[in-house]
Amino acid sequence: MGVLCAFPEAMPSSNSRPPACLAPVALFLALLVHLSLSSQVGDRRPLPVDRAPGLKEKTLILLDVSTKNPVRTVNENFLSLQLDPSIIHDGWLDFLSSKRLVTLARGLSPAFLRFGGKRTDFLQFQNLRNPAKSRGGPGPDYYLKNYEDDIVRSDVALDKQKGCKIAQHPDVMLELQREKAAQMHLVLLKEQFSNTYSNLILTEPNNYRTMHGRAVNGSQLGKDYIQLKSLLQPIRIYSRASLYGPNIGRPRKNVIALLDGFMKVAGSTVDAVTWQHCYIDGRVVKVMDFLKTRLLDTLSDQIRKIQKVVNTYTPGKKIWLEGVVTTSAGGANNLSDSYAAGFLWLNTLGMLANQGIDVVIRHSFFDHGYNHLVDQNFNPLPDYWLSLLYKRLIGPKVLAVHVAGLQRKPRPGRVIRDKLRIYAHCTNHHNHNYVRGSITLFIINLHRSRKKIKLAGTLRDKLVHQYLLQPYGQEGLKSKSVQLNGQPLVMVDDGTLPELKPRPLRAGRTLVIPPVTMGFYVVKNVNALACRYR
């Protein structure tokens, strides 16, 4: 269980480039086949394609989107963030006042911010700001009002500690950050391998046996949640607080039993049911693991297991993935923080929304290890830029995708998994560069060859803005830097975020998706009925 708050939206505006000249292009296809992408939801009927005799098979794919009604609508804060309590340890909390870090966080608004993780089991909370009013105490507005004062006080505390005005010397701040990072990494490694944790002064319930040498069953946990709710209600500032849980781990047999017991007792007590997911063991991961379709599809099965239990007791109850990481054990250096990890992250976002998960909380925004979006030197990593594009372009309404193209015939006992994954949403209505009714596609191509996609039906002959994200530098898939439409993405010298400039594609042009890449494609002026209204 962690602490959740929400920070409001701050959608920066940017000037879009003028559209390219429209040019009609004849629609041509040489074969009748079906391609069904498992990552899509809703009606998957193929588009009719004629076969021309005497011509070889082509890899052209026809793509259309249902625009009348959304198949799902997720939370406005669908992509949200987590901070681990480990930042409190040894002074990391002081650096949250960094203007650079605040700018990076603001770019991903609106979002929930969860304060939680493994170290919450060794963390105690006391309201020391005004102990006399602990039961009726100051409300959220009081703390928001004093936010700037808190930032100043944190800088002053650092100044007194080091004997200089650190906040005015970015180089000194950077050295301190590196020093803290090294110290923290050693502490965490020691705790991890000894399985002995120091008290700052609760993990997932199904992990109590490992961490504490005891177990808690689902029924007892449900009773504890009911009691917690009754304790919160008499306190003015918590009387309307939302409660989320039980935050279980991977839904194996014993975990499903725990969730079943919990839902039977306290299913109506929580506002959303939560669980966590980790894809790979960070100690044995290889770069090609991030491209395995079998790995990408493991999440879908977990979603169905969770939904089955939840809908048995509380049909329609919201479900949150309250903590997702690509690799365990703090992540793998040069892999979890690389471009390659983005395939798992973007597919996670698409799959969760398609299957009706209301919120996903990324672990972690800024933290130790290598699974975060921002590194210890406050540099945005590839997954940050991917998340920023998602926030700017993707709205909460999910649309059904229909495709037709070339696919191998399955052999007995062999499962053909999709290496080309296409998701569609209404374009974010807060993005004033696009009128309501526009549609945003995001596409993952895991093939080692480029793929050609022809927009058909309601998308035919529409102007498209491309946001193609590729690795930047000599490291390839292991790169920690990315480029957008061929231009490297870096923060501006004044500490602001760069303008995310699209590449306009002329109307009717075939989309060419390079091998092993991912990107976003805004189809303008579709006038989609599902997207015209909030």
C-alpha cells in the first residue's frame, strides 16, 4: 500500500509545422489474406483485398479504425508515476526541489503520484507539522500553499550542511547527486543480498513470508482494510480519501487465492483493485529479451486472471496496475534504461488500455537502479521521452483497429505471435495542435524488416503527422539517448523541455515503419464521432 496524490495537467503548446501538399495516391494491393493483431480489441473483421493474378505476395498492410464508439475509456491519469521511499534514505529527498526534476515531472501531468515500494514496510508516518491537530489537522491546501517554502527550506538545509549556497552552483549539486547515488546503490545492494532491511521505520501481502517470516491471508487483509477505512472516516482530511489495494504480485495460484479472499471480504471497500507486474529477472536479462513477443504477451494473461476474480465479487470495479517494471532486482544497467526497454513499456500501455485497466503506475519516476524514467543526474531516459509523447498525443478513449495483410499460415502446435503491434486512441483533446476528431496510432515493429501500412476506410487520404522514435548514437538498441524524426531529444539549455516537432506526411502516403522501431502517427481531421466529445 502506498500514498497517492494527483498533480494537475500542464500541457505545453507548440507550433505545428504547416501540412504538406495533399496528393491523391491510388490504392493498390495484390492479394487476399488476413492479418489479425492480438494486441487489438473489438471487431477484427478483415478488410476486403483483391488478388491480382501473376503477381508476387506483398507486405503491404491495410489499416482502418472504428470511429463511431470507443471500445474502452481509461482514466485521464492513465499513465501515472511512483516514487520509492528509498529517496528519503540518506538525503535523496532534498533533490526533489530541483527545477529540472520538477520540469520533467510537469511534462508527464496530469498523473497520480504514488509514494510507495518495498521500503514502505520499514517506514513510519508521523504528522509533526502540527501534532496538536493530528486528527483534524491542516488540509491539502495548506501543504500546497507551503510547497514553495518547503523548496526554499530544503535548499537552505543543504547550504547549512555543506557550508555554501549549493542551490546556486549546479556543478556542486551534480556532484552531490552522484555521491548520493553511489552511496544509495551500496546500501540497497547490501539490503537486497542480506534480505535484512534497516528501519526508516508493510511489502505486498503475499510477500510477507519472504520479508517478515510470516504470512497474511486474503480474508484477514480484507478485514484490515475495512478497519483502516473506519479509522480514516472520522478524520476530516481523510474522510473522503480513496483506498486502493491489495497490491498483490504476479497472479500465481497462491496469489489468486489471496486476492479471492480479499475481494470476498473487502471488495466493496477499495476504490480500485491493484497489483504489480515485473517482466524479467534483471540479473539474467539480455537485450534481445525485450523483443520477444512471448514476453510481451505475458501481461495479457495476468490481466485476465485478475479480472476474473474481481468481476466475480464486484463486477465493473476499476483495476490499476499499481507498479510496473521491465526488470527485477533494480533493473539491468545499459538495458532497463535503454531504448530496447521501450518496446515493453509502450506495449504495456497499449495492452492495458485495450483490456480495460484504468491506471498504470510506472515504477519509478526518479530513483535508484535502472528502471526509472529519469537517471540520478536528472537526465531523461528513453522511456521518459516515450512517456512524454504518449502524454502529449494519446487520449483516454481506445478505438478498435482492423487490419488486413500478409501472414504466414500457422503450423500445428506453433503459435504465431504478432511482431507488428498497432494501437489506436482518440488524440489527446488537451493538445491544441490537433482538432477534436483526430486519431493517434502508436505502432511497434519488432520485425527486422520495414513494414508498409496503407490507411484505408475512414483514415484514407488524411494528412498524417509522424513522431518516429529511434535510438541515437552508436549503441543501437542499448542507447540511452533517442531521436525524434531524426533529431536528438535533449533538454533545452534553459532547463525546459524541447518542442516535439512532427514530420508531416502527405495525404494518402503509405506509412513506412522502419525495422525494430516504434512511433506515433496522428491522423488529422478524421472527424471521428467517438473523439469529438469528451
